[in-house]
Amino acid sequence: MTFKSITLLSTLLALAGCASAPTGPSSPGTSTSINGIDIWTGEPSRPYHVISTVSHEGPDNSATYAEEERFVADDAQKAGADGAIILDTVMVVSRFDIADGRPVLAPKVDAQLIKYQ
């Protein structure tokens, strides 16, 4: 590589680091209520602050996240939270089957417990 190409590459990398996405008001997410706790997918429609983060992994071969969201709602009630924001829902490898060596999957939910302001 020549000095000129190294300089050009360095300049491009520096400019790329300065790029930013436009910011503005985001549209509110949607919520459902579980035992009086608002479970949000996306930003809540009112001001809030985060009081903690929780994670729940379901049983092997479970195909739904609903049970884990109920556990998140239970955690929110115990913590005195008003709601929870679902951060991530993924299927994780919980173990490998001894008989055939295939991965066994389980649903996992990560959420922030929130208190409205």
C-alpha cells in the first residue's frame, strides 16, 4: 500500500466514524398488559426510567415467548415496576441432544423493567 492510499483509507474511516443517523421523535411502541404490567415492544409512549434488566430462558423445545413474558411481568411486579420493555427475543441453544448431537433450542427474553415518571 502506498502512503497516498493509506492516507485516503484513514480519512474515509475517520469520516465514517463521524456519520450519524437523523434523530427525531420516535414513534411509540405497542404494549400489552399482563397482570397490570405493561409489556412494551418499542419505546413506551410516556416518560420512564429503567430500574433493572431481567432475562428469562424457557424450557427446551418450547416454541413460544409468552411464558417468558409472563415471568418478566412477575419480576416487574416484585420490583415495583409499572412495565417492561422487551429488548430481545431469541432462540438459544440450551443443550445438545445426547442421542443425535443436535442442538436443543429454548426461547429467551431480555427486558428492562421500568417505572413511569
